[in-house]
Amino acid sequence: MQRVRLGATADGRLTAIGHAAWQRCARFDNFCEPIVMATRTLYAAPNRLTTHRLVKLDLPVADSTRDPGEAVGLLALEQAMDELAEKLGLDPVELRLRNEPALDPEKQVPYSSRQLVACLQQGAAFRVVRPQGLAGADAAGPLAHRHGHGSVHPRQPAASPWTSRYC
């Protein structure tokens, strides 16, 4: 279970980010997926709080499968960003661009490599937004299969001692 809270000024600058996660795990294990990790570094805000709670249950020992648990957290964070953009009357890509940090918000150091702005701008060039939804898509021509928007941020941290460092 997750709870994401965002605060922003009327022009879309984030003032607060809160992301809490509750995750199940075996009673005799402390394994956890890094659900809130991406929230710590993706966008900057002067007020930030992330929490991760383990709920001990009678379950078998778990482990990551296919993707680090960040994907689950990114889904919640990006959905919240989309909802914020809608409330503020902003384009969702523009909201993300306005909140692109110059430094890693967690460590306050420059990024060695970060191409998120270029990625968002390139993706936005292919985006076709239809307020009427899929109705009438046939009349839209060859781009009819492209509708709405989405945001995915592939991340691969340099080192991953998740359970000892972040949970």
C-alpha cells in the first residue's frame, strides 16, 4: 500500500513530496522492495518525506523478480504528478520539466548523467492528446494508435544494497 502527497505552487513548482509505503514480508525476513527510492531522487522539493514500513506476515521469504520494486513506487508517484498537473491546468510533461532538479535532491551532488529532460521532450513530440478519448480515433489518421501520455523513468542505481541501506 502506498500514499503519495504532493504540494505545489500555482505555477507548478513542487514545495513538498511525501511518499509512504507499507510492504508485506515474512515474519523471519527483512527483505523489502525499494518502493520509495525513486521518489527521493526524481524530483526536488524543499520539504520531502519518504517512509517505508514492513508488515510482518506468515508468508514465504520473498525476493525481487524481474524489476526492482522501484517500478511500483514510480507508478504511484507519476500518477500523483499527472493528477497534480490536471488540478493545476498544466501539461503533465511541463510539470515534470519545471521540477527537474539541478542536483540530486538526496545527496546534493551533480548528476554524472541524467537525460530525463531530453527523454520527456522526445516522448512529448510523439504524443497526441484527444480530449474525446478513443472515440473517433479512426478519423485521426496514421497516428490514431498514439493517444494520451505516459511517463516511465528507467533507473539503475550504481550499487544496490537495498535492504541494509534503505529499508
